[in-house]
Amino acid sequence: MKSYYLKLLAFSAVIFVTAFLAAQKFGISVYYVVLLSVYFTGFSLILNKQLQSALQDKNKNKFTNTFLALTALKMFSCLFILLFGLYFTKENRLAIGICTMSYYMLYTGIEVWHWMAKLKHG
């Protein structure tokens, strides 16, 4: 379990540094990059904790239902963050969209990769 947290924090640090450098080049607000980093790292921690709990449950559908519900929540809240970013940014809207969707895809990818490996090995 701690191994996942260390991997997630290292992953988050690399993504933040990369996004910070990209923000400098493309004129994205540093506050927006910090918001995305905190949101996605926090959400991944919560998702992991909830899925770990659901995996221990007697009801075998609990894991699937929890995963689908949290993934839908992340998708809609990410869309809200994107709309928020687009509303307050008048220039570089394409860069905001690419940055937000990159965060979403990267964090979703690492979460799915982690849980597929965990479920495969029992």
C-alpha cells in the first residue's frame, strides 16, 4: 500500500514539474497547474483508499460499483475544472484544454494500471 503512495507522489512530482515548465512556455497560470496537481493527486489517494476498502467488502460488486462511481465523479469534476479554467482564461484556451485533459488521462492511466496489476495478482 505504501508502495503505491510513493509511486503516486513521485509520479505527481514529475507531472507537476513537466506541467510547470509547459505552463511557462504556453502562458498557463501556475495557479491552475497547482490546482490540477493537488486535485488529481488528492483524488487518486481517495480513489485508492476507497477501492482498497471496497476490495475487502463481502459484496463482490462493491469494487466495480465504487470504481465506476468514482471514475464518473472524477470525469465530471474534471470537466467542471476545465470549464472553470476556460471561463477565466481569455487566451491560450487550447493549452488549458490540453493541460487539463493530459492530467486526466495520465492519472486515469496510472490508476487503471495499478489496479489491473493488483487484481491480476490477487
